Amino acid sequence: MTDTTDHCRFAFTTRPYLAVDDTTGDPIGLDDLDTRIRWLLDLITGAETELLTRLWHPATFDTLSAGRDRDGRALPKHGHVVAARLGWAPTYPDGVYVPSRVSRVVTGQATATLRTSAYRDTAIASLSARFDPATGRIAPPAGGEVPVPSGFARGVRRQLLARTRRADAAGASTSGAATTDDAASDAATSDAATSDAAQPERLRITDIQTPPKVTAMARLSAADKQLTELTVTDRTMVLTVKLPTTATPTTRAQWRAVRLTAALPPHLHGRLITAWHLPTLTLDGRGLLLRCAATEAVPTGDLSSATVAVGVDWSPSALGAAAIATDTGDGLVSDFRGYTYDDRGLGIKLARLQTEGQFLHRKAARLRQLAENAPPQVRSELEAKIAVLDENRTAVGAKRRKINRELAFHFARQVTDYAVAADATMIAVEDLATLEPRGRGRVSNNRAAQSARRKAADALAHTAARVGVVAVTVPAKGSSAWCPGCNEELARPKGYHDAWCESCRLGGNRDRVAGVNLAKRALLGRGAAVRTRAGRLEIRTTEHAPVRRCRDKTGPTPGRPRHRRVRHSVPAPTPAEGVNTLKPRPAPEASVWDTVEPAASDDVSGSREERGSGPPGM
């Protein structure tokens, strides 16, 4: 019998509302729990920082890039096993006792960071070998080199330019102190330096970067039942984890198991979850936060039999636009109508918050410059102002993250409903790795670059998988510049947002034409789709076939959800004398917050405002 289900992993957050000592059964206050969690995170953060500093040398990245240990065996995928095989062990302050399972958490997190840095080290070595200090440019890659994203290459170029300026300044100060007696030796040294400069210097990540800053968290996935255990029922989850009873535990008895009870978010009730994974422990402004993951059984999507596809183009003016292409057997057809997502004003709010955050960042940076040479009394006043600015900037960032998440899932829900109404079994999304906002000015490019496209793409893949629709990534190059019919460059007779082909007589909105191109690429390359290590489906080749305009309307009309009345609405003004009040007037549109069911946002269930002996709402 053929299996008709697949598995999809997703993440959610929750907070414990009850903590109990697992040995004695005595309750533990949530404030005391936060203190013990902070002790655990301080031990992990200190050990991880020391381990990264000790391993920050080229030999570490050579070993990770080769993927082989000293005996030539392939390195395993689990980070703590890699660290044990290579002899990487964390160190703690003298007299402090830490269980070996906590050390596994430390080495697992440190190895994951070093593996990411190993990729950067290889890219930096390749770019620095092609960097010309005289012109400040990086030569094109030769054959056989791993391609590097353009955004990453620009960042490395800035680092190399800064290093060159520092070297020139140091050389100028050294040469200024030289005497006339050393003229001959200076000339010889200059000739040698010139000959060395002819060969580009091959730098490593350790030459231009310091070890990355460690985030205070504990990924319990590297541990086993000796440190932590997870049990999930219908609406609650119970996490048992060993925590220190003091900031500097010296014996095994000062590590005691604590049983944490948290409520599952309402949107997970009744879903077919096949596996629950150990969470990550973090602390935020409200206390302990559990970042959890789970695996859900979803219907299996069949790419080979797909005949209708929805193409999603990331729009600079809106979050995205969608269009449909259909394979009729005689060719590809589309009505070129499409659907443009309406964020209902949230994009304007995000732009305002971004501008406010950038202003706070610039002001705090300026005050730090003034505080460097200020008198002690003035410096203390400036540092107090800087602390307030940093706090406000953190609050602005939290607002942006919340809105971006709600916006991403609302967009995913709308596009998925659009695909289901069109009987589409495949959604084609632009490859974000090759997508770069440019050509629209500094402010617009920066705003488009910081939009939540990656979060929206992940939300779309997960939401579509729950209804049996497969999300696949396709190349983005030329999707809004080439004609779907003849594959020639499109004209812009009415400006940037307009596209028209004189030969095929096809065109319309630029983003919707791009959606037709993306859907076409998905239908033509559905047999060559590959699955990445992250589990995503990708089509890496671009094929062409003419798309004809269909006279009949093949795409569905996007549904508009009815808005319920806003709770705190502005009262209607009293009509003036002589004004006809019988003429109907449309009600003001409500916000997106009134139409979307909240899903696993930062405002999670099980908060400390809901203390009690049982799960909230029971």
C-alpha cells in the first residue's frame, strides 16, 4: 500500500506556568526558576565562549572543511560527537562541577557555530585571493571555485578594504620614523613588498574576524534522559531538566531535577503530531521561554502529476504577488490576472518602525563617540541615555518581529487559499539566495532587503504542506524582465510596475507576469526537482516554453474575509444639520489582527500572568 503522508517539522514557543522539584514535589516560584535558568545559561555561555576562543585558528576550519578526523574517518553530523572525536572539551572555573550532558550541550552549540564559520572561512580565502588592494575590486571567479552570494562578497570586500587601510596607515607611520641611514634597506624592503603585493594575499577568517558573540541559550537536543526528558499530553507538555541550585555548583547534589509544565498553543490542539523534540531554553524580558519543535504528518504532494502551479513573486511594493499557469497537454496557458497580497497597512507601519530603529541606532552610536573623551560625570549621563536608547531600540525590534511573523503567516494563508481554489498542487517561490534588491535607491533597497521574505517563504511551505500543496523553489533571474511567451525582454511603457511584450501582445502588472514565469518554470522543471539537506524542494534549471493567454478566466477570485467590528472603534461623529444620513457609507476596514487567528507568536500561552495549578483554560 502506498504511503500518502509525509512529515513536516515546525517550531513554536511556549512558557511554563508551573515548576516543581522532581524529587520532593515542592513547588518552585517562577522568579526562582528564572534565576536557576540564568545560572545554567551563564555556565553554558562562559564555557562556549572559552571553547570558541581556544579553537579560533585555521587548523580547526581545515579539519571541518575536510570533514575528516585524524584517522581519516568521516565526521558525524552531530556536533557533540564531532567534538568528542576531535578532543574538544569545554573548561569551567576551578571547583565548579558541571554534568557531562551539559558539556555535550556546550560542544554541540560551539561545533554548530564553527561549522558555519568554516564555510565563511573557505569563501573568505577564495575572495581574498582574488582581491586587488590597489583597485579595491575582486576579480571574477575562475573555474571550479564555489560560487559566493554577491551580498556576502560585498561584506568581505568591505572587510578587506578596512584591513588594507589599517595596513597602509601602520606602514606610513613606520616609514615616517625611518632615518636616512636605512635608505638602502628601506628600498630593498620596498622592492620585496612590491613583489609580494603582486601576488594576492590569501587570508583566513581568523585574520579579519574575531570569534562570534555567544547567545545565551541551551539547546537540549544534544542531551539525553540523564539531563532532560519531555512528555506531551493532549494540551500540556512536561519538561524535566536538571538545574543548578547555586551559581557555582561544586557537587552533584547541587544539580536537582525540576519538572516544568507548559500549555500547548491552541492552534496545535487536535493536529497529527508524530514527534515532539526537546526544546531550547532562553530568557527574555518575561522570563523563561521554551523554543520547541515538532514533526507533523501532512498529505504527500506529487510533483510529477502537477498540471496547475501558482507562481509567487516577491514584490518591492507589497510582500508578494501570485499568478497561475496551467499545463493543458497542448501547452501552457494563463489568464495573466493573478492576485496581489494586501497587507492592510502593516507594511507602512513596518517601514516607520524600521526608520525609528535606525534613528535610535545612529543616535546611540553618536553618544558613544562623545562619551569616549567626556569627563566622568558627563560620561555617566551619556551612558544612562545610551541605555535608554538601546532599550527603546530593543522594543522597536520586538514589535517588528511580531508584525513580521503575523504578516508572514497571513500571507501564507492567503496564497494557500488562492492555490486551493485554483486546484493547484504546486507553489513556485523565487529563490531568495539569488534575489537581491537593487536599483530603487538606498532607502527602498534597504527596506526591501529587511522585509520578512524568508519567514514568509517558510510559513508558506508549512501552510501549503498541510493541505497537500508542495512549495518548490525556482530560479529568480529574469522572472520579471522576460516575456512568458517568447522569452524576450519586456518593455515598460507605463513605468516600473508595468510590463508589455509587443510581439506576443502579452503583459500587465510586472509582479503578476513574474508569477506566470515562475509557475512556468515549476511546471517545466517538475521532473528535475531535488531535495536539499534542509528538506526543501528546489528546481535549479530554467526551461522555456511559450505561455498562451487564455481567454477564459482560469484563476479564482481571491476571497475577502469579512471583518468583525473593531473593539475600540472611534465613535461616529454627530451628523451636521441638513446632512442626509440615509445614504450608505462603507465601514472602515479593520486591521489584519482582527482576521487572523494568532499562531505561535511571541505572545504565547502559558505566561506567568496565568499562574495556577492546572493548564490555563481548563
